Amino acid sequence: MLHPKLNRKIWCCVGGAALVFLLALSWLVRVEVTRNYKGVYLLREGPYRLVLTDMIQLGQEDRLLFALHWDEVAKSLHFSKAFAPAGSHLQYDWFQADGSGFVRNVFPNGTMLITCFSRFVDAGNAIPRGIFVGGNVPYEEGNASPQEGESGMAFFDGKKWRHLWGNANEGIALGNGSRQLSPSKWEFLGSRVLVSSREKMVLSSSHRVAGEGMALHIDRFAVFKAGEPYFILVNRVRNEGRTPALYYYVYGDEPSVGDYRGSTGNVGWGRGRLFQYETGLDPERDSYFGMYDHGNSAAGETQQYTNLANFIESLGARPDLMYFSNRLGFFASEKERVPLQSPTTRVLSMQWGPRQLAPGEADVYVLAIGMASCKPGNDIPVKPHISFSDQDISDLLARHGKD
């Protein structure tokens, strides 16, 4: 039997070693709980540290060291899933606390559209929270292998995912517009599921942007209808300060339509024509435009492409600027004949502003964002009919918006 003093000494050594181990572990492993609870994931963070989290975001796959997906656990325990209804219907997963998730629009023939929100790292080098298009489905939803084609908005044709929209280039600039605030820099005030059924979904998020002596309150709504190849994004921007507010609002993307191989093959399209070169559009004449994975002959692209097309249409206040370009924020005149030829960043973008709001005043921006149809023998895509009226907008804001 050990002498009591020696016994205490051993226990002190063991306790000290355990304390050192726990301190080293707390330094080595950072625990990050998002409250999405999709599984347990161990990620590499720099050369010496690790992150233990309950969700993995698009772009983090190369840092993954270990993954345990709750869906796989449920399958192994033989937990049954709900019966999938026939006909066009909506499915969703929404995490109210951090304003992220996705909506699936499933069509009767088994094809589907998926739209992801706030599951990506934006230009502010952080993850936004709220109704912002971008990211991917949860890691385990892609059969334990995230598919790049599913990011942002994508179309499943029955065999393969095809990419439609990426992480939106969205932002607000206050004052002279010299500094654009990406969505992760907007203060997140909360999110809600306002309507949830097989036929219709309405999601909302609220935000605040302040600076330059100004403060804007922003309410955002995403409206989905079963069977429609698009969703409606409603933005209400209200001046909640005591002085006039001057601001700019920007929405754009380099969408990589098709096989998510970059922008190769993408050409601009709009009402009655294709756009092969950088150019600005006339917002009074052109309410919509998009990218078409058809090949740009002006860039020497003649091989076969997917012939998939996206579109974005302004239903509310018309933008002050619309353009196609090879880089965000700049474009040449169509007369200069600069082909849309960037392998990675063929851009379409809209800008509103400078806009001025008196205290208490609000602007409302309404966008339809989705997929256009492409008919055989027709080189120009066809935008779907938008079944969302001015009265629908007024009813939505009256019912769910806060003045």
C-alpha cells in the first residue's frame, strides 16, 4: 500500500497533467455551436488549431478532418422519413437563429430547383445571416459530398445538378458610395418563417445598416410558390434616422450558369437578343436580363454547352444601372466590342442610387430571380410569366412588414 503522502503526490501529478491537457486542448480546439445541429465536424484552422462545430459551410470541405452526420445516424437506427408528396411541392430547412437554410421546389417529373441562403463566406470575409442567396445544402444532404452545382440556386435535371446562381454580390453603400457593406456587415435583427405549406413559403429577415450619421432598417422577404421556376425577393429599406439618408443598393452575380466550371460558355441575354459584349442596358426599357450557357461566338466558344439560362427581373423600383461585364463594378460600351470572355467572372449587375430618403421614408425593391426556359431551335431564352403583382407586394408588407 502506498504511503498517504506519496498517494497525494501521485494524484496531484495526475490532476496537474489533466489540467495541462485540458488547457492545451482548449487552446488547440475551438468549439463553435451554430445551433443548426446537422452533425459533428472537426475542421483544420491554421497550422496548429482545430474547430469543432455542428455545421459545415460551402468552401470549408478542404479543411474537414472528421464528420459525423445526424442523418446517417438516423438511417442506421432506422428512423423513417416523412412520405414525399406527389405533384409540385416545396420542402425547406430553415435555422431561425442564424437566418440560414434552403428551399427545394420539387416538380412532378422529379426535377427540382434548390435555393440556398446565407451558407457562404461573403466579400466581408464572414458568413451573412438572413435572406442572402448563396452557399450550399448542409454537408450530409449532398450524400456526404457537397456538390458545387448545388450552390446558390441550382436545377436538378433528373440526372445531374446544373448551376444557376452563385453567391450574390449584394451590398449597400452609405453616403458617397465609396465603401460598400456586404451582407455580413449588416446587423442581423432576426429571421422568421412566415408561411410554410406545400404550395407556398415566405421567409423573412430584418437588418440594420448604420454609418456616416445615417441608419437604415431593412426588411427582406423571400416568396416561393410550388411549381414556379423562380422566387420573389422583396427588400424594404427605411430611413430610421433623424436626418436624410443617401445610399446605394447593388445586386449582381457572376453566376457560372451550367456545369459550374466557371463562366466559360456564358453569354448575356435579354428581351429579344443576346449580349456578347460588355455593355450597359437601359433600365427603362429592360426590366430583366440573365446569363445563358450557350457559348459566346464573340469569345470563340463553339462547343456544346448545357443551354441552361437564368434571369433576374426588377418588378419594383427600376435600377439606375444595369450591365454585363468581365469584372464587377466596371463595363465598357458595346461599341468598344469587349467580348464577355472571362473564364471565371462574367458579371451581370444592377445598381440603385444614389437614393435619398427623408426620415421615416422607405424604398421597396422587388426582384424575381430564377431559371428561364430554352426552347429547341430558339437561340434566345424565354422568361417565365411572373405571378406576383403590385397588390401582392402591398399585401405582404401590410401583413408582415413593420412601419
